Amino acid sequence: MGLFGLFSSSEEDKRATEIRTGAVAPTRAERQKCWAARDAYFACLDANGIMDALKEDKKAAQSCGRESAGFEKDCAAQWVTYFKKWRVQDIQKKARLKELEAQGAHKMDLQTDFKTQR
Amino acid sequence: MPPPVTTARAVAYALSRVTPRHGARQLSTTRSAQGKRLAAAPTARLQFQQHKPLLQRRSYKTVEEAKSRYRSGPFSWKAGLLFVITAAGLVWYFQSEKERMKRKRIAEATKGVGRPKVGGPFELIDQNGNKVTDKDLQGRYSLVYFGFTHCPDICPDELDKMARMFDLVEEQRPGTLLPVFVTCDPARDGPKELKEYLVEFHPKFIGLTGTYEQIKDMCKAYRVYFSTPSAVKPGQDYLVDHSIYFYLMDPEGDFVEALGRQHSPDQAAKIILDHMKDWKGSLKTS
């Protein structure tokens, strides 16, 4: 690795650090990289039956240490927390919907235009 | 023996019960006879007059043919076709009118007095640093979306959707729709950041930013909820909570309809194009 390689890798590191700290907004490619790392991490959590990665952080670190490191490397720290919380809510939402469907509830599309009700 | 007065009354009663009926029968007979006589005279004359033309118009050859024509009556395949076409035309007309009225109701719900007012005057700067006011958006429809560049997942998805929606409308009515992105995070999203961010979605997107006060007023005018976490230290990362609707505004700057996550780009583009079709005023195209 020459001087140029060292320089460019430090540039990359700088950019990655900026993204992690939220100093810059990620580009489309960087977002996609982050989402891929997130999906890999969530797949690991699924496989290990972990729902809340924030509450069960020790178990999560033990089972999905490698994926977690990738997730935290490619995403802003804020995003990592956000996605972890989002996953819990999403699981709960899906479970609740399933429960409601089992009770015979009908799925309906939300109407959001300000139609006058008659 | 009853007194004579009573007898007379009884007889009169008996008569009244019998005579009118009898009289009526007589009357009706006379009237119908007269009626017959009156009606018969002109008919006879008419028959006499029309005797020849009726014979000439006859086009059937056999009695069977005449009978079959009589049985089918006024119903022929031509009449049936006319009926079906008319019915289909009427159904189509009423349905399209009904939908047009529905859209009109939505579009006019915010016009006039006593209506909720969404939108209004503003003064912000775009991603090139130029001043943009509500006047610059007038004359065209605009699709306004609020977000921020550090948004983790929903805004990028929605902005991609907005780009597809915009392209679909551009194909049909080029230059009639302005895609506008307003940041809810003016502290971090300056013109430079907006420019870098938006160009990846669509080169024609207009990004608006301003001071915190200006953005707060803008969000208030559009009834957009947003919350920046309080007590943010400089350089600290945070996320912004905000409403995620596309606001369709008409060429006069009045709110038309909110498009949400449940609309696909095709559905949303159709809604926008339909509203454009209804628009009676002038519409800039370039």
C-alpha cells in the first residue's frame, strides 16, 4: 500500500466517520450500503430470536457481533438506534395486525383526502 | 200504525235508495250510446280515407310473415343496439360527471370563506441560493413535500416516488407541475446540502430552505408537524419527526389534495392529471 492508497483510505475513513457522526448526509449509494448492513444485522437478530436489540444488547452483541459492527460502521449512529427501535415497532405492528386479522378484522386502505362525509 | 209523516219519510228513503241507482244506470247507458255514436262517425270517415294508403304500405307477402312481425313488435336488433349504446353512453357520462364533481368538491373544499387554509405566502431560498416566494410557484400546480436530508428511510423512499410521479405527469403535461422539497431541518440543510441531496432524486426538484423561523412559519402554513429535538449541541446528530404527505397545490396557491403513502406513483399521477384537466384558469407550461 503506497502513499496514495493510504491517503485515499484516510479520505474514505473521514467520510465514513462524518456519516457515522451525522456531520454529513449520506448519498444514495451510502444509504443503500447502510440499508444492506441493517438488513444483514436484522436477519441475524431474526435467526437468534432477538426482538429488541437495545434491551437485549448483551445477547445481540454475543450472537450478532460481526453484523452489528458492519451496521454501526456503515450507518449514522442515530440511524442505528432509529432502525433498532423501528424494528421493535414493526414486529409489534405485524403481530397486532395478525391478531386482528385472526379476530376477523378487515384490512382497509387509509383515506386521507379531506372528502366531505355525507 | 205509524203517523203519516213517518211513512212519507220512509217511502222517500226507500225511493232515494232505489231511484238514483236506477237513474244512474239509465244515464250511463244513454251517455255510452251517445259516445259510441260520436266516436263511430269520425272513425268510419278515417277508415274510408285511409283505406288505400294502408293497403299500399303493406310489405309482407304471407299471413305468417305478418304475424311474426306483429309478434316481434317494435323490438328489432337496431332498436336493441340503440338502447344498449344509449344506456352505456349515459352510464359513462354520469360516472365521469360524478367523478369530476367529486374532484371539484375536493379541490374547492379549500376555496372561499370559512375553509381550512393550507399553504400561503412564504419567502425561502432554493438550492442555488435564489430567493423563492409563493408567487414563483403560481401559474402551475405544485407538489410540496417536507423532509430532511438526514432522513433514514421514509423520505428517500418518498422522494423516489415523487420523482416517478413527476415524470409521469411530465410525460402528459410537460412543465405544468413543480416538484418542491422543503426541509424541516434548516440548521443542517443549507442550499449546498439540498443541491447534493436532491440531484440524486431528480434534477428538476426544487429544494427550499431558510432560517429556522421561516421554516417554522412555512410548516405552520402547510399544517406540517415537525419536531427537532430540543437542546441539540452543535455537531450533534439528530433525527426530525415530520408529516409525510405530498401537498398538491393549484396554480393559485390553494391546497387541492394530500397524497399519502397509500397512493402508488401511478395513482398519484392520475389524481394530479385529473385535477389539471378540471382546471379552468390559465396554466403555464414552460
